[in-house]
Amino acid sequence: MIFVIDDDEIMAECIARWAKGEVKKFTNAIEAMNAISDGVLPDMIFLDILLDGPDGFTFLNEMVSYDDTAKIPVVVVSSLDLSKYNLAEYGVVKVLSKDTMVPADIKECVDEYAK
């Protein structure tokens, strides 16, 4: 299962369609963390940084706090320039720009990182 966490419903739907397979969409970090707390562990996560409520950085901090979630690969999908951040320590395996990504980028991430 793949989680897509993005408060832009159109972007979330596009990522879900491009990812194919079993995808669960969330509009905020709290919904996603609640699903994980209920025992739903995704194979990978596509995460926007600018979210309503707790942002993507808060979500990443929470994820690395637990052994079972720290190893879940996260692909950040954002329009922000995140090149100055070392996101690998938070389980981020790739950063995709919302401005330039194409469907093949999503598929490539799923093929490489989803179990």
C-alpha cells in the first residue's frame, strides 16, 4: 500500500493514479498518523511538505521516532526548494518537484521503493 499525503486534492489524485496499485490518500499528516497508529503501515509514502495543520517536516520527525515507521521510504513532492536540507536522515529517498515532475517519475519511485 502507498500513502499519498497532500492537501491539494487534484495533486493527490494525480499521484494516486500515476502510482497505481493500492493507494490511500490523506489531506493532512494527522489522518496519516492515525492510520499508522491503527496498524496500517504503507510500503512507501508520497509526502507534500506544505500541509494544513502539522507540516511535512513534523510528519517526518514523527515517523523517524518509531522503529516500525522509520524505515518506510518517503518521496517528498513539493514546490519548495529543499536542496539545503538533509532529508535522508528522515527516510526521504527522493524529492520530486511539483513544477517539473511527470507521471514516469512517480512510477519510477513506486518501482524502486515500494515493496
